[in-house]
Amino acid sequence: MMKVIVSQEIERVCPDFVGACVEAQVVNSPYCAPLWEEINALGAKYREQLTTESLKQMPSIEATRRVYRACGKDPSRYRPASEALIRRMLQGKELYQRDTLVDLINLASIAFGYSIGGFDADRFVGDTLTLGVGRHDEPYEGIGRGMINIEGLPVYRDAAGGVGTPTSDHERTKIQMSTTRLVVLINGYDGCEERVCANAEYIQQLLRRYAGSDGGAYAIYK
């Protein structure tokens, strides 16, 4: 499995951080109707239970926002992906449909509130990912967003540079229809290992149901 290292930069702003790395062999597909039934059902449930303001108090989202501020980033301008996805649901907007693997990861993020990165593992350079903080003028091409400013954002880097932030993953390592080796990173800035593990196991269940996978394996890192 990929080795994941949490840097001292992150330990200083979030000493309780706990993450999970899920790795699995998968088969992607353009669209999965039963998966979207689950996504839409969860959206309807959230519209009954949450508002765009109360959403910010969800522990996993509140903790991510707190770390953004500690790193020097405005979480209302650079929203964590989990918060942005749920906000779209609460506003009655359709989620963007990408492909089964991306849609599946979005569901897992929405269900638990953690910002989750999904990657084509064959596009990583090296076998180690390090979670640090974005630097001034560090080049980073967000998926579908062009070059973005990641200074002050938590960022995973492989041997060639940044691959993922809680706001946007990188074009270089993005999931594609040809992806067969998937890596998913769950960011538990709330420090709740039990809930991070539950999120990882939920992803494994979704992979078994919708991505032709045996669910792979996951490891916790701190």
C-alpha cells in the first residue's frame, strides 16, 4: 500500500488528525443508476435536517474549517469539498455527475462530511504521500479549475508535487475511465478514528456494490 506521512506542519495545527488510505482494484463506468438513487435519497434527507448554516457545525466539516483558518486560509472562500457538495444539495442544485468512481467518492464524502480525495494510483510518482501545507506560489492545477492558489491549504504531495487538497484534487492524478488501481484518502481533522474507519468501510462497501471490486484494504495514518 501507499505510505502516507503526516508532516509536522499538519501536526502543529491539528495534533489529533487521523486519516485513512483505501486501496482497491476497480472497474470504472460512465454512470450507475442505483448509486445515484442513494445520492438523491441522502440529499432529500439532508434537506429535511440541515441548513447551509447548520451544516458548518457538522463535526467533520467544522474541524476542517478550523484547520483551514489555522493554516491561513478562508474556508468560506476555499470551501472544503465535502461542505461544497452538501451545500449544493441543500440549495436544490444538481450534483455534477462525473463517472461511477468519482460519484461514489462524492457520496462517501457527503455521508460523513469528511473531505475525501480519490486518485488513479498508477499516476502517482513514487510510493509515498506526505500531507503538508501549501506554499506561496506553489503550482497546482485543480481538476477542472485551472491553476489555483493552495498557499495555506493542507496538501498531499508525491515525489513530483501536490496531488490533493480538501478543496480540489490535481489534474495529474485524477480518476479516469481507465483507472483500475484506486487510492482514496479520508481526512479526519476532527480526530475521530472510529468515524474515519466507518467512512473507509463504507467506501469499501460502495466499491463492492458499484465498482466491480472486492473492496480492497485500508490503513489508518496519524
